[in-house]
Amino acid sequence: MSDSSGPLIDGLADSGQEQSQQLIQAAIDAALHSLPEGESTGVCTICGEDIEAGRLELIPGASDCASCAQKASRPLPLSNSN
């Protein structure tokens, strides 16, 4: 007995894979566009210290040092008001 749903299932799988690839590409594009552009002053806008050379190599337009950027991306702790 032959299965006539084979081409249909293959088509759906191809469509799903194409949609996944489009979503991945859109996420990559959004991430690239969120990176700072231009030259950095090399000085952190938060603490005033020099921005690490390795960070400037990876993110040429970085305005914050790695330590301040990490602190800024952490969620604030919940206060314990008991």
C-alpha cells in the first residue's frame, strides 16, 4: 500500500524549515542592528574608566565597559520588605 501523504508532509516540512530560517535570519539582523555604531570614545559613560580593548574589538561602538554593561543587564533584586 502506498502512502499518498508523503509529498504533502515533505512540503509542510520544507515550509516549516524555511519559516524557521527566516525567523533566525530576522533575529540575527535585529541583533546586528542593535549593536552600537561608529567610533567609541574608549571611556565608559557610566563609571568613566577605560573600556577594555577586547570589548572594543568585538563592539567598536561600545559606550560602556564590560563590568557596567553586565551590571546594567542584570535584573534588579526583589526587595524583601518583611
